[in-house]
Amino acid sequence: MKLGFLVDLNLCMGCKGCEIACKVENEVPLSSWRLRVKYIDIGTFPDTSRSFTPLRCNHCENAPCERICPVSALHYLDNGIVNIDSSRCIGCAGCMMACPYGAIYMDPESNTADKCTYCAHRIESGMMPACVVACPVEANIFGDVEDEKSHISRYIMEHRGAVQVRKPEKHTDPKHYYVGGGNNTLNPLAHERIEGYGLFNNITHLDTLGDPHHSILDRFLDPIFGGHNDHLKDESFLDMPNDVASHEDESHDKGGH
Amino acid sequence: MDHVTTIEATKAVVTLDVALPGIIWGWMITLNMWAKSIGTGVILVGAFLLYRHKKEEMPNLRWMMPLISFIALNVFLLFTLVDLHQPLRMVNIFLHPHFTSAITVGAWMASLFTGLVTLMLVIGVLDAFPELGRHLGIAKKVREKSSLYEKIFPFVVFLALPVTMYTAVIMAQSSARELWAAPAELVQMIFAALMVGSASFILISDKWSVEARKDLTLILALSVALSFTMYMGEYFFSYKAAEIEATIAFIHSGGSYNTQFWAAMVLGYIIPFFIAMGSLKEENRTMLKFAAVTTFIGLYLAKSTWLEIPQMIPLS
């Protein structure tokens, strides 16, 4: 069995439903993303077009992140998923340097590397990944690429010649395919990130990697004495005040986006 | 907005995306590589000097070489550790090693290397200073095993080479960064070690023979010249791969690393080369020491530039 993903970009309408479903399902912290949908505009007004590209871990068969991980925190599952064991990760960021797709992030809460696991925990229970379930147009197609009768295999066969992977020259053998993609959507060097052109903000780069309040000393002391962001553990979210006023107070105190 | 009209009709622009990570491996990794170059460089250059000259020509080499190496290696190890987001889990590299990773292999080799250098340091210092710990039993025992220094030294020299070069393999395993090609980086790591290895000894070689100092000067001149040539090759002729071209643009005219890159080239390579060449004809110790210092600074800047520019391009 070799699980893979296919995104039909002709169907994707950029609703970001998959992005949000992933965030919720995997409790992905603020500033971090396992799956994101990138908008790219081309042309000059009024002759413009916009394309949407969902981007996630490619679960490469020859994964550079797995190879470079010094402690096997990144490892293959039998079904082909490149999984991550956060409890083993030492936070060297080698995987972030190795992944040609920029799909790995440093979790600001756990200060360990993390990424899309194709919702391995859901697969184990016989469910589809959260992003697949959330997609209103079934642009995300998931299944066993080694089973010729699976939906994804049949889809690949139907669109033979139009199925692409990102950066094939890296020889990573990704198990994440695109239909309807072009150079502009799949090649990050084919488009520009120009300040002032973002729809909602002008932030192009994160200021820090991982937790911005996690000092060098904290890196040593937190595992022993407990971290300053312990209040962000899952259970504590349930105890948090959930009214508008408390959030307003918070934003006044700490500044907002 | 003025810039709206300047976008070509065929130019694609990202209009909505998440923030990209900035520099992932920053100054701590630069310092790590720089210090490792010193730690292994003094061993490599020291071995060459001991092969070419009598010990008496370099009276303090036997203990200064492991001392400089020990200090540099500890700086390297410290910043390797501190750069980890979970430093206490460093132990996992030894408990759960994954040997396809150059990080793992490097950590094992560097730990062994540091251990052996420490042993050489203890023997070298106790032999050089007979009064030190004279009443301590352990010092006496170490002095009795003094010949161990010469026995382990060949292994240390042999180990210095892979310890110098393994970072190049880590860079090569960083598939996302095309600029870091293994063949070039392996050679650059060796040159870097020879540069700062010779520069370190230039600073402490006042009482050495003229011939030994001349060898140091020659090593410095050759290593900076060859390393500079490689950088220039990258600077002018790296236009075959789109990703490398986009990366090198950061050091070209108008690029955000242009000034830092040329400061590195001038301080670390051009100045030391001309001073060293001049000093080969007519020795000028003060100028040579100045060249040694600029070599240290230039190499740090060069390492920093080369480490950071591939991290500036978007990967997806």
C-alpha cells in the first residue's frame, strides 16, 4: 500500500476549507501550517486570472527529511506516509533545510518539527484526512496509488500526461500529484512575492522560528521545570474564557494582527 | 500605487499566502562551522608542520595545538547544542541514532574527535608545564603515559578530515538548497580549515623558526587563493540551475547580501592573500598577524553569507 494525494487544481476554488479543517483537526498553532492554499494572480487588470494551489507535505518515497533526521523522528509508515514522532525530535531543523517543498515547520508550542501526516491518526481509524472531507468540490483525492482500482489511481490514469509533481528534478519521488497545474502554480520561482500585494497583510517572512518567547535558556530549563506556554496545552483550551470581552482584553494587552 | 503599472502582464504574483520561515539556520550555525574549521584546521596544519619540521622549531606547538582545537571544538559543540530547539534531547543522537543522517555521523565523529583532542591537551599541557599538578597522582600517571600523545595523533589527524567535511554532507543532504553542492562544499570546508588553522598558528608563532612560519604563510596564501577562486566561480558562472541563479542573486549587485559577501571576500581572502604573498618575499610579522585576524573575520562573514542566502528563496 502506498497512500498518495492528488489535487485537481481545475476544481479547487480557493475556499481554504481544507486549510482550516487541517488546522482544527491537528491543532496546528498560530503562525504554522500543515496545509495552505496559495493564491497567485497573473495578468494586468482587467485581464487577470487567479489560481489556487493547496500545498502540503509530498510524502516522498525518497524523502530528504527522513534521510537527514538524526534521530529517526521522521520515519516511514508501512502505508507510505512520512510520519513524525515529535517526542523524539531534537529540533535541529535539518528536515526544514532538507525538504524541497518547505512543508515542515517548527511548532511554536512544542518546539519540535511538525508537518502534514496525511492525518495518519484518522487513516488508522479508517477515516479520510480532514482536508479531503472538508473539500466542497472534491478537488482533494486520496487513496492507495498502488491499487489500480482506487479512485486516485483511476484519476491518474484518466489524466495521464496532465499529472504533475512538484520539483521532479529533486528525485524525491513525491506521492502528491497535481492535475491542472502549470509552471506558475507549481514552481515557486515562477512567481514573485511583492510587498503590498498580499490580500490581507504584508508579512512575507516569519520573524522567528518556533516560539518567539523561547529563549536559549528556556530550551534547557523548560523540559525540566515546565515551559511558559504550558497554559496552551489542549486541556487548558477548554478552561479558557470563551467570551468576546476576554479576547478583546487580550488583544489590548498583547497587540493584535 | 506606482508599482502596479510596473508588473509585466506575464508576471505571476503571490497575492495570498502564509508567512514563510526566514533564516532557519542562522548565526549559531555559522559560528558552529567557523569554530569547527579552527578546531580541525589547527590539527591538519599542525600535522603538516610536524611532518616538515622538527618539534624544537615550534616549541609550544605540542600543547597549543590541542588547546586551540579544544577551545574551538567546545565553542562548536556548545552552539550545536544551543541551536537545537530541544537541546536536552541531543542524547537521542546517541540513543536513537539514524546513520543515514550526516548530522548523526558528524555528531559521533566530532564527539570522538573532541575526546581525543582533550586527551592530547591534557598530556601536552602536563608535559609542557612540569610543575603543574606535580603532587597529583593522576597528573603523574598521565605523564607516565605521555607517549600516548604521539600514538593517537595520527588517528586524530585522520579523523580531522571527516570532521571538517561532514557539514558539507549535511549541506548536501539539505536537498532544498541547491547552492550547497557536495563536491564544492567538501573542498571549501578543507580550505576553510587550512585558512584558519594557519591563521591561528600565525598568531602564536613568534618563537618558531622562520621556515615554519614561511610554511604557515604559504598555506594561508594558497588556501585563501583557491577558496576565493571557487567563490568567484560560483559568483560569475552559477547560471545553469534556476534555483542557484536565484540564490546567487542575493550576493550580486543590488542583492541584500552583496556588501556582506564582498566584505568577506576582501577581509578573508584578498587582504590575507596579498599580505601573505608579500610576507613570503620579506617577512612582516605584524602585517601577517593582521592578515590572520582578517582571515578569521572574513571566513565568518563568508560562511554566514553562504549559509543564509539559500534560505532566502521561497521553496513552495
